[in-house]
Amino acid sequence: MKSKHAKTLEAIFRKPTNSNIVFAEIESLVTALGGEVREGSGSRVAFELKGHRRYLHRPHPGKDAKKYQVEELREWFIELGVKP
């Protein structure tokens, strides 16, 4: 994993919850962890990692993930045993 991905993972686990994580960096992190990112209808994105899926909507008009999305991803990563 590149240092950029490690920083993104650390930002996801940072408390209080960070609200300035670029959604594309999260997609890149999931791919770097060996997962897949699939486009759904509209702004829906499916993340698949270790045989588990999480669905989120790509933020618009901005590019930063919402706080609730970062918190969802944090919980998902904890469930999957992914830690910074």
C-alpha cells in the first residue's frame, strides 16, 4: 500500500470524523486493499472487499465524502479487520 493510501486510511479512522476526504481517494484505497469499485445507477458506487459489499453514493456537487459515509466505511473496515 502506498503512503497516500495509508494516509487516507488513517484519515478514515481519525476522530472526530474527518469531512474532507476526497471520495476518489477512498475508491483508490479500496482498490489498493485488493477490493473492487463498481459503478451503479446514478451516483451509486459498490465497494467490494474480502467478499463483502458496501454501497455508497458519490457526493455531488462536491468531491468530499460526507461524515456519515466516512463513519460507515470506518465500521465496515473494522468488521473486515482493516486497520491503519
